[in-house]
Amino acid sequence: MYWQVVVLVSVAALFALMSKGFSQPLAPAEEYIEVVVQEGDTLWQIARRYSGPEVDARKMVDMIRDVNDLSTAVVRPGQVLKVPVL
């Protein structure tokens, strides 16, 4: 019984530490570039292309949606998006 409590507490602590890195919001960008959506592009691909390896792409998707007033993550070819420069 004791070891089960220790394992449970350890797993809970591990999840808490892992989620802390994902829960920190990105600082608002001060600079933006305009990106024209190409055929086959998704918002996820654009976010990954411009976010860099140290930035969580999910947060970049949220920033792009916010700055462009997008109600969904659906983008169309030819659409011009403001993308934060981080």
C-alpha cells in the first residue's frame, strides 16, 4: 500500500512539472510578418515554420488565430496572415 502512494505521488509530481512548461503563455510579439497561405498549408504548418524549435507550435497557432481574428484554424490559399516574429 505504501509503495502505491509513493508511485501515485511521483507520477502526479511528474505531470505537474511537465505541464508547467506547456502552460506558460508566450509573450506578445512586437513584430509581425505577412504570410500568404499556399495551397496545402495548414495553420499548424505555418506556426511550426515560423515559431522555431523552442516554441510550442500550439501556442503559436493560438497567437496567429488571435492576431488575425480567426474563429477556427482553417485557412485558405491566398489568405494573408499576420504571423508573430518571436
